[in-house]
Amino acid sequence: MMVLGLDTSCYTTSAALAGEGGRWISRRKLLPVPAGERGLRQSEALFAHVKQLPELAEALMAQTEEPIGAVCASVSPADGDDSYMPVFLAGAGLGRSLAAALRVPFWTTTHQRGHLRAARVDTDLPEGDHLALHLSGGTTDVLAVQGGEIRKISSSLDLHAGQLVDRVGVMLGLPFPAGPYLEQLAEGRQARGLVPVSAGPAGCHLSGAEAQLTRMIRAGQTDPGQIAAETYDVLCRTVLRLLSHAAEATGLHNALMFGGVMSSARMRALLTDRVRKRRLPLSLYFGKPELSGDNAVGVAHIGLERMNGHGSAAGR
């Protein structure tokens, strides 16, 4: 018996199956963004999900003959009555219809809880309360995960980390989403700390970093590879400052790192190296790269735990 999970974010259409013994399979497809654009409007993204979900579901179900015991879908970006995006209607609608047709339970969760649960797959994060860093195109959040509840400690007060990466990348002529291409461009380059950090206990500002990097690009005096390196450098310094403030405020020192930006090998290496060199009181645990970006694996696992009669710190 397996559980079907669905997630329809602003970037990716995702479907996954999770079963006992840690078994899971996944299918996902990026939303089609025209060259030079920095994303889709909600109506365009919703339409793309409606087109892409059936083929993903068909491909996923062709990989197993096990029956489906329940369906779970993300229905909002995060916890809270004010958290809403139309794109999640695609997965929620198909999930509810499939569950009704199969006569199995239908459960809901959030995109962020799905990310948290997916990041825990095959990691050695100790059981119990911990910090979490959700770094993506729509989220730059430091969270405290305590007793199954998720509490936001700090966040970006303007631009999100993934937006900074994508905007810099598109300005440099890279495809959207720009993360993998910007990371490749930065390969072999050493940042010089040219972009200042603006962060405190309540959150960070990344719009100033965008303005500085934009000026560097337009001046044409800095190599694109160096600009890419400076982009990852300022993000690294920013999130370490946020995590350090959160650890001091909560007494929690284990941090689970996830989100599309955290799938970057460069970002992971920078963070690990600086925590070690500066002897920061933080222990970083990274989700698997393939499960750090948008995916439905965590959503399926949350549904599996619901079906088995218990919840987790990531979903209930």
C-alpha cells in the first residue's frame, strides 16, 4: 500500500508515492518559463499544472502495481489562514478527485511542511526540536520546529534568496530558474565579500544586495563569474547571521537546511566551511539535493504517516 502525494508550486509540478520501509518514487517537471522572463503569473502557472499533472501521474503509476491507500496534497504555501496561492488548487483538486474515485482518504498539508518532511529523508538529523532554514524562490525563513509546531523566527523583509539568484542570473543572460547555471558560472571563483549583508534578529534585506549586484553588472567592469560568486557569498553570510540569531534566541543548534537554493552544492560547501572555520554553535543537516528543491516526496510521506495513525514534526 502506497500514498500518493501531489505538490503544485510556483516552480514545479510534482507527484510522488511513498510506502513502508522508506520506499518512494517521484516525478516532477519544471513549469515552462519563456526565455528572459523571471517566472509565471499565478494564472499561467495554474494552467501549466493542469496540463502537466496528468502525464506525471500516469508516468508515476506506471512504476508500481501497488494499490493507493490514501492521497495527500499541499494546499497552501505554509501554515496560517493568510497563506494562499492559486497554484495549489491544481494539486488539491486532482488529489481530492482521485481520492474520491479510489474511495480512499484525502489529506492536506502545506508546501513548507512537505519540504520539511522531504528534507528529513535519509538524513541523520537527531530526533527532537530543531531549527530549519527554508531557502527558495518564495521563502527565506528561519523556523523553529518544536513539538510538531512550526514557528517562524525570522525571514526576508523584502526579496527572497531564490529571487536574488534568479534576478541576477537573468540579468546575466542565464535561463530561468537560474540557480544551476549561476552556480556553474561561479565555479572556480573566490568571492571577495563585495556585497554587504543586511540582517538582524527579525530578518534580512536582500534588495540592497540585488541593487549592488545590478550596478556591478551594468558597469561591465566585473566578470560574470565573479558576480555569481559574490551572489552566493552574500547569501551564505546572510543566512548564517540569521541562524546564529535564531540559535541564540531559542537555544536550538541543530538546523535542517532545505529549499531550492539549498540544492546548490556551492551553497552547502560555503555554509559548512564557514561554520567550521568560525566555530559557530550550529550543526547543519542538509536534505538530499534531489529532495531540497520542490517535490512531492515529503507530502506523500506526511500522508503515509497519517494513514499509519501518527504524525511528525513536519506534518500532521
